[in-house]
Amino acid sequence: MLDHVGILVADWTRARAFYDAAFAPLGITMLNQVPVEYTGGVRVGGYGATSPDFWLTEAAQTGPGRHYAFAAKSRAEVDAFHAAAMAAGGQDNGAPGLREHYHPTYYGAFVIDPDGNNIEAVCHAPG
């Protein structure tokens, strides 16, 4: 349904370091950084596994409270995402574990990024 999404970040360097670390266990990396000549001088970059699906745009004002969930292949990837995001300065918003109130096999972890967004990794595979 969605092709790509993006969020605004106040501090490009801090956000880039956070997402580089948090996404590494999921096989997600920065795939494209738009030259600032095309963006009015702000930094814009897209993350993904094979195509840039999640974009960061540098902005003076951000807007916390958005929620994005990223698919993990295994529960171990969810655990590694949470640990990496926390080590990179994230704030815990739900440790890795089953969320059976969503679905019996829903295994997820939630972290608040440096701009206040709720970032999740989720695995739907059975134990």
C-alpha cells in the first residue's frame, strides 16, 4: 500500500547515527542521500534494504509522536534492534516481547528516537 514514508529530524548527525545503529540488525542502511543543491540546503536521505523506503529530512521543527514499525525476520533481530537503538541513544518504549493482545505471534520492541518518534521492530513468525 505505501511506497515510502518520511520524518523530520532536528539534528541530522544525531538522527543518522541513531538510525544507522538501530537499523543495522534489520539489514536496513542509508541507500540514498539527496544532494543539498536539490533540497534548498537541507539534508535528506533514504533508508531501506533494497530501495529507499524510509526518509529523513532535516528540519527546524519536527513533530514527535509518529509510529513506524519495521519488519524483522526473527525475534533475535527484534532483540538486536532494541539493543542497538538503546545503545545509540533511544528511549525504551516497550522491551522486546510477545504482544498477544495484538496477535498470538506478534513479537515486537519499541524505542523513542531522538525526535520523539515511536520506532518499532516486529516479527510475526511463531516462536
